[in-house]
Amino acid sequence: MNLIKKIITFFVLLLLSIVPCIAGNIQYGYNADGSYAPQAIGGQKVQYGYNADGSYAPQSIGGQKVQYGYNADGSYAPQSIGGQKVQYGYNADGSYAPQSIGGQRIQYGYNPDGAYSPQSVGGNRIDYGYNPDGSYAPQYIGY
């Protein structure tokens, strides 16, 4: 899975962990740095900015602050969102990714495009589809 798709998918997971009963469409658009990413998820605004390591990433989702730090594998990634801890580990395909957020388990599987991606978190499904820019990414989160 490419980096942009990983980032988009991760933010969908983050929002589901913050507001587990949320359902709705994901609205995409261009950020100030030119990246195409979610601007709102289920009506909850995503605000972007620069991290201490210089990466451009969400700083808050639905008003919940995203805290970043280094993982055991050396990657710089969210450690908590709105005070809910992100647990990382290895997937069946060997990728290092979030395994739970705020205690809610993330289930992975293969998408029709062949990418090994999150399919649900805490029992809430993630539906994928194509964006206007041609990227295959999460489009809907729900029950």
C-alpha cells in the first residue's frame, strides 16, 4: 500500500476510535501542501499542519488532538488521538501498522485492488472506492 493510501486509511481509523458511533462519507480535497486527503470524515473536520519531524499530517480530527512520536520500528506516527492510545504491531502480510486504537481492535484484509488494508475497527466497517483523482481509498465508514 502506498504512503498516501496508508495515511488516508489511518485517519479513518483514528476518527472511528474517537467517535465509534460515527457513520458517514469521507470528503476529500487538496491540502495547502498539495496532497489529496480527507478534509472531513462523517462531518468531522480534519485539520492539518506540520509535525516536529517536518511531515505534513492531521493535527486534529473532529476537534481531537493527534499526538505524534516514534514507534518501535523507528517510524514517526500518531501515538494517541484525543487521549486514546494507538497500539502498533505486525500484520499477517508483514507490515507494521496500528492493531488497536483506544482498545478497539482493527481487522485487516485484502481489498479488490490487492492492497492489504483495514476492513473494520471496533466492528465498524470501512468501504473503499475510487476518488476523482483515481486513488483507491476509504469512502465510507459505518456500522
